Amino acid sequence: MKKKARARASKAAKDRKMGAAGRKAGLLRAQASPRRLAAPKAAGPDDAKSAVRRLRQELAQARAEVEQLKAAAESDFLLDILNRRGFERELSRSIAYIKRYSASGALLVLDLDRFKPINDAFGHAAGDTVLKAIAQTLASQVRASDVIGRLGGDEFAVLLWNLSETDARAKAAELEQAIDGLRFSFDGSTVRTGASVGVAVLDGHSEMRTALERADSAMYVRKAQRRHEAGRAGEV
């Protein structure tokens, strides 16, 4: 019995040794003769054209999305006109054009009169209605080439092209008159607002910041004049 057991053990050990040697030999053969891989299929001209068209479409879409984001960042969502950032960009570009081509223009800054009492008495929805009417009135009074923006709150700006200082001041008076003529009805009450307009002429020596400051200062001078005129006329 012991002889048989030793024989079986010896045979098992021999089998294991042969199996290990066989696996090692197989591994060496595999390393010596690597498996051949199928060559990738060469892309044809139609595939290349399709890829180029797809890339062009994706690029056009990305550019359109960038323009939409830029427009949203420079637009007043309530009034659908430029916000301060967008208007200042247009003003800066326009001044550069005026300097290069010896053109002319004018910057008008408008501040509404009697707007805060409307907001306080009738709420922000009423105030929004007034602001929308102001924006529409300005658009109807200027040319398509002119630029309208909201600088913030109840302050607006208009960039006028190719006109003299006399014409710019005449246009400022027209805008004041048009806004003074607006009437609004809230909760059974009829109210009105107004606008004081300051003018700064743009020429080859203008700079964006100083032009805004000049027009803003002129607007406050005009606002004081209008208050004095209203007091003399007995208006409240």
C-alpha cells in the first residue's frame, strides 16, 4: 500500500512539473510570436468630409451661444435695450470711430422726474410700466442708427450720430416734451412723470468717462432749471 501511495504521489508531482513547463513554454511562444492585430480601416474621403462638416456645425453653434450670452450680459431684460455695460461699450466704440473719421455725435443723459413717488405709491409693477413707456418713447423719437441704453434705475442715455450741438439740444428738448406728455393710470389715479436731459457733444477729443460725466452734470443743471420752472408755474 505504501508503495502504491508513493507511486501515485510521484506521478502527480511529475504531472504538475510537466504542466508548469508546458504553460511556461506556451507563454514563451506567445511572447516570441505576438498575435497579429487587424489593421484599422482607413477613413475614406466621405468620412473626412462628414467629420469636417460636423466640426463646422459645432463651432458655429458654440459661437452662436457665446453671442447669445454676450447679448444677455449687455441687455436690460425688462426694457429690451442696452444696459449700462452694453451702452458704455457702444459709446466707447463710437468715440473711437468719431476720432478716426472726424465724425460728430452727442451723448444725452436723461433722468426721470417724479418717478420715485410713483414707485412708492403704486408699487414696482407701476414703475416698470413707466420705464417701458419711457423706453418706447425714446425709440420712437430717435433714428435706428442711434443707440438707447438704461444706465440704471430711472436714468437713460441716448447716443446720437452726425448732428450739431444745436440739433442735439433741440432733440433733448423734444425728448423732454414727449415724456412730459405721457400719462399713466394706476388704481384710478392719473399720474405723470417727466425727464431732465443733459447734453455732451462728442468730437475727436472726447473720452467715454468724461463724456458721461459732462452729460450727467448737464442733466443735474437741467433738472434744477425744470424744478425752478415748475415752481414758478405753480406745478406740484
